[in-house]
Amino acid sequence: MTRMFGQPIPRVEDDRMVRGHGGYLDDLGHDALACAFVRSPHAHAEIVDIDVTGALDVDGLVAIYTYEDLPDRLADPLPLLIPHPALTEGRTQYALARERVNHVGEPVVMVVAQDRYVAEDAAERILVSYRSLPAVVGIEAARAATQLVHPDVPGNIAANMLQTVGDVDAALAAAPHILELDLSIERSASTPMEGRGVLARWDPESHRLRLWSSTQTSTGVRAAVASKLGLALVDVDVITPDVGGGFGVKIMHPWPEEVLVPWAARQLGRPVKFVEDRREHFISSAHERAQLHHVRVGFDRDGVILGLDVRFWHDHGAYIPYGIIVPMITSTQLLGPYKPGAYRVEFDSLYTNTLIVTPYRGAGRPQGVFVMERTMDAIAATLDLDRTVVRERNFIQPDEMPYDHGLLFQDDRPLIYDSGDYPTLLDKLKKLVGWDEFEAFREAARAEGRRVGIGLGCYVEGTGVGPYEGAHVVVEPSGKVKVATGLTTQGQGHQTVFAQIVADELGVPLSDIEVVTGDTRRFGYAVGTFASRAAVMSGSAIALAARAARAKALKVAADALEANPDDLDIVDGIVRVAGVPGAEISLGTLAVLANPLRYAFDDAAKAATQFAVGDTSKPPVGEDDEPGIEGRDYFSPMQSTFASGMHAVVVETDPDTAEIKILRYCVVHDCGPLINPRIVEGQIHGGVAQGVGGALYERMAYDEAGQLQNASFMDFLMPYVSEVPERIEIDHLETPSPLNPLGIKGAGEAGVIPGAAAFASAIEDAEGITITAMPISPSELFELRRRHEERSSP
Amino acid sequence: MTDELFDVRLVVNGAAHDVRVPARRLLSDTLRHDLQLTGTHVGCEHGVCGACTVLVGGAPMRSCLLLTVSMDGAAITTVEGLTEADGALSAVQQAFVDCHGLQCGFCTPGFLTTITAGLRANPDPTEEQARELIGGNLCRCTGYQNIVRSVLRAAELQRERAAT
């Protein structure tokens, strides 16, 4: 049998999706009531009065709820999901605003009606009067702290965190060269094509709740909702339907709507559904990326870094439910493939009157990589060295693996790189893009009056973060294999890649395997899909569970065939005895035999009744045995596994309009062995497109009053096909991880991480003007040129 | 307040449906919620993303910008109607499977309808024309690389199928 691991097979998901038979959140619950929310139009205000009388005569209105209606734990602030000792001033929102609002889009009133049209009719007739307060918008205003977002949080500082390795001050004092840089990245967002949504059905007869949410964690939603509504976990099913993209924003839970909708469904005794519209997604889900950084770096005459001192400020918005994960990742993953000498990193996480921040694909790494790679380029410029040479001289070498940075990672465990080969990656990248031949290309272009530049960005990404995932594999009497894992899917092709793993481990055809993700009815213990962890965590757990099922199958087969288990193999779902033609039995038959029954409800079961099988001198199910051919196992590694990669981009900048055109985009990538190369490459393509967006187009344009000026797809410049590279050239290196049974590393986020860094490097190279802030638009580049000319003219 | 209702006949994927809707009801909502043809997706509600694209008399149109009452008698094809009568995938659908042209699949129905119409107008597009053809549809997952390939593959499949 061909090994399925590593095969670029088409996805099993696609057939129903291209037929229009996908089942996304709003495709479900046609009988459900609809919700609309009255949301704050102010960035910062006190609520003076809420007058709902105008809405009461709207035909089809079912209910209106404000904070005053919320009972018990639903009236408490939503949870701070990831507490941390450094997060001393954590504040979270109420499910419906209580007395104050802290960002435009915060939900104030919930309306339930027969459909969304009517719900919106009623919502617009509800009059909320506010006393507006000065808004804190942007990192500078938050740092100045002349106004406070939360009156009891001085300096707008939720958290301050410092990590040090070695004596940075001494290293900088002794360094032959010192550089200081100020570097910034603006806000952006995940922006999946499908927004958030939740559907709830309360069954008053069984006293159980069934909830569907467009989420990245069904078990997380279940725990949060059960806690808020005072229900037992076993009385809440959370089912993740097809999800139209996540990219991080759907890991946040519970959203206010995720607890309000099931509560209303129970109150009203009718199914209730909330489906976010696009403007709501922009102003009431989550953003990321905004950070300011100040870097001091000391290095020797060869460009080797002796000391690195990074101080940065992170804008986390009005509340901090997801804790300080993003700046913690920046402060550790900034180091990339390099040894920093002595290192000190300190950040403040700051409140502003803007939308909350939760991880967006890359999660603090694009900012960190931007900072480190800008620093590398600045060192190269200072010493007049090739940019790749400076990088090479600072690389961690393959023989230094595992490499301990002496820091704590986002999971509060030591930051130890398990494996990787950065010099080889750089060699591959230089060959792929033609780094050494670029000067000739530049000269030729210059002769035609064209301006071109090349840039690169290198990163290391901690993937497969814990705590754990689990899986269940069961062989049905039909021989079909049913696989369940608890984490969720948003387009990654899990049904395909997990089936590939099971096909190899269990020896069954791919077409006999069905994988279910994100359904608490099928698997109740799980963490979720984020941090490029699904393949590593659930992939490993599924491999282990399949091995357990295989061992059980071989044990039962050995009895049935009177053979030694070591002489058995499973091919195409049939167990065979090596060297004995005809001595074989199917997995389906074994599943029947392994389940001693009293009742012969079909022909297969008849073969397994207590009168047909078994040794009457023993109990039908042995003392340490269980019925069935199944396996359940968990994977919980000591630490993350570290993937890596390097991107190079060639740009052309228009001498007149400052338009930035992408001529080449090259990726080398090391996520260990690839389960399905075409799916990995698809992930890279999508990540690169988001990197292009983050570097050249996408930003959240808040005005001084905290109004988001571009809260639509018309104004938020998400790339169309015309904005992405015509080709994304990819080469792989496969350095296996020693930390999991398949040797794999995560691949989901990689494509986006070095985008801003690589583009800044290339634009700087084309223009000869230092680039310190991303994204960069043609008009910003035009302005940089103007200022540069002013400074250089006498 | 009660909305006045209007009787409208829609011919969707060859089948006639009589619906009674208020004047403001969007075609996308009628298709999705009244007829429960949920393959058509809504991504932005203002005609920018293209996920809701359906064919009206063969021409691609954004169903989130059309009022159902304006569609009386119209022949509409949704993604569900692209599949061949024998249940086989159309060339465009098959090409997306062959080329990994979708990930989360949410934007996919709008691409499939748009490309189906585009290939009728130009059965043999160049790569540049393939890009132009999908230039008005947003996708957040694929970086469009494999969607461009899917367009070219669909054209190839159509030619292969016509030859047999």
C-alpha cells in the first residue's frame, strides 16, 4: 500500500463544498429567531438612559434585553481567559454594557425578533443616551495617559513584563557599535470571509442545550457557556459547523453573543441565532498587530550581535480577555533564528478605546520579525555588509540544537528550539531568488529607468503549543473507520490530512475513513485550533489512537486466526498472516468479534452472539479488555516544536507614483515532514497574501474620536487577486521534530509572519530610504521620498 | 407596522418557486432562507466580496444587491445548479477539487458561478484573462494562486469533455 503520509492528494472536504452543500452557521436553524444588537456609537461614554418604548410596537419583535435583565453569572464581567502574574490590571467587558462603553461597537442592547430585518427595525428604534468621554486612541495617547480608558487603571497599563538573559547594559557598553531604532506596526485583523455566528437550541424536556458556533474551540465555548448559564458540561453540546475562515479571531470565547444567545434560547423556549454582519465584524470582533518598538543593539565589527535591548508598547484595546499572549510571543519570537547575545525585552500592554485584540495569524510574530529583521538590515547598512552575511553570522547552528534561549515562551515553559537548520534554509532561499545575481538585475533595470529592490525576512515559529489534544478511532462492523478529535476546522483540510495519518497507521483505504472535528458529542476533551497546532497536536493524538486500535485489532485477529500477532499485517482493511495465503480476516469482522453480543440484530451481529464466539471458560470481555476495536489517546508534549522559514521579495517602485509592484515572491519553509504538500503550500499561499495585505494595504483607520473609518470591504483594502504575487515560489526543507511521533511541525501561520519584514527590506533596498513603519502605502512612500529629498538637499 | 407582501415567481436551477416577500427582501435571503438553497453565501452585504454571486439569465450578479421583487420571472442559477444533471461535478467545480482551489469554502460558490459565466464568454482564457475574470471576488484563504490555476484547469476540462 502506498504510504498516504506525504501524498499531495485532493481534499475529501471539497466535493460537498463545491456543490454548495457545505453547512456554515447561517445555513443552519431556518426556524430560529434572529438577533440584532444596539452597539455603542461612541468610543468612550457613560450610558445615561436606554429607552426601548419606540421598539415595542414593531411587528415580529420577541424580546429586548439590557444589562439589567441579565441574571447571576451572566451579569458578571466575561472571563479573563488567560491570566498571567504580569497582567495586574485585567479588565473584561460585560455581555451587555453596564453604565459605560469603552469602544465603538460594544453591545448595549440585545433584540430578538422573527428575522434579522425586524430585529434591526426594532434596534434602530431603541434610544440610548450617552454622556461622551474623551477617547484614548492609539499607542501614543495611551502612553501619555492624560485620559484613562478605565478610571482605576493608572497609565492605561494592564501589564508590564520584563525578561532578561545576561547583562545587557554591560554588553552594550562594551560593543564597538550601537544602533537605536524606532519601529512600528499598525492594527489589522483576521477578517475571515464568514463572520462570527452562534445558534442555540434549548430542549426543555431533556434540560439540555445544543449550541452551534463558528468558533475555533468548541470545548472552550462549551466550558464558558456552561459556567455562565450554570449548566453541567454534560448537558451542553457544542458543534462546530463548517467555518468560513478563522485566522485567530474565532479563538476568542465566549463572545458576548455566545452566552447571550443560548441564554435567550432558554428564556424564550425557542431556537435563537445570531449572525454577525460585515460592519459588526469590523467593530465588534477583534483586531491585532499595533505595536511601537524601541531597539538598542550592540554589535561587533563583523556584525555579530553582542546585546539587544527591546522596549515595546502593545495596544490591546478596551479590554484584555485573551491576556498578554500576543506581546509575550513578540518578546520571545522576535529572536528568530539568531543568538542575541545578552537580551532584555520589556513591554507595556496598554488600554485604548478601540476594539479588543486577540491573536491574528502570526500572533505577535510579524511585529517581532519586523523588529529583528529591520535591526539586521540596519547592522548590514552600518557595516556595509551583505544583508544575508550579517544574518548568517548570527544564526544558531544546527549542531547547537536543542537551543535554549533562557527565556519563557507563551506557554510559560522554557523557550528551547527543538530542531532546525537555518544556514541551509538561507542557502536555499538565496538560490531560489537568485540573491547573488540580483545586482546585475538591478543594473539592467536601472538602465531602463526602473527602480527595483530585494528584501528578505527570516523567522522561527513555535508551533504545536500545548496543553494537549486527544483522539478516538473506532472500527465499525462495516469496516469503516470513524475518527474524532476535539479541535476545530476552518478550512485547513483536517478531514483529509488526519485520514491520511489513520490510513497509514491502521492499514485502511482512505475512502473508508471519516474524520469529525470540533463536535463535543464525539470528543469532549480538547483545547482548540490556534498557534499552528492542529496537525502537531491532533495529528499526533490521532496517530497514537490509531496505533492503539491497530494493536487491539491484531490481538483479536491473532486469536481468531490462531496466529502470532507479530506475523500479522493490515493491508486495505484486511488482516493477513504473513506467508499463509488465505489466512485473513477483515477489520469489520474483527469489530464484530470484539463485541460479544446477546442479540443477533443482523447477520454480522449473529456471528458475535455469546453462543457463537468466545471461550466459555473465560468472561466474554476480559478483565483488562474492552469491547470493540477502538483506540483513544492523548498527545501532550513538554513544549512547542519550532518551525522556521525565510522569505525573499523583489519589488519595483514607480519613480513617479511610488506604486509598489511585486516582481518575485520566494518562500523556503521547514515544518518538518509534510503530511500533504498541496495543503501545506495552500496554507503558505494564503499566509503570503495576508502578509502582502499587512505590508502594503491593510490597516484599521481609527480617527481621534475612536471611529473606525474603514469598517467595510470597500474601504479596508483586503487583497484581491490583483494585489498578490502572480507566483509564489516555494522550496521546502524537512527537519523532523524529535518531540512528536510523526516528527511534524505546524504550518498554518508561517506564510504571513515575515511579510512586513521582507517588504520593508525590499522597499528600503529599492529606494535607499530607511523604512521604519508598516504597512506602507504609495502615498506614504511618496511622502518619505519628499522628506528624504528635503533632508538631503542643502 | 406590517410589511406589504408581493408574489414573485423565481425559476431557480430550472425549478419554479413562488414566494411571497416584502419589498425589501434581498434575493440572497430569499435563496438562502426562503428556498433553503444555502450554497450561496453572504460575506459583506454590499456587493464587494462576490461570495453571493449567482447567475441571472446566465450573467453573474450579486444576490445581496438584488431585491427579490425585482426578479419576478428571472432564471437564476446558484452553485447548487452548476452540478451536471447526472450528479457529476461541472468542469469548474471539478477544477477546484483538482487544483486545491478552496480552503474554508465560504467564498467558493461565488467564484464558481463567476467563472462558469466567464468561461462561457471566453472558453480559452490566458492566465492574465483568468486573473481578470476573478478580479472582483475576495478570498482570504488561498492567496488566489490555486483559484487562477482552477480557472485554467476548468477551461482545459471543458475542452476535454467537449471532445469526448
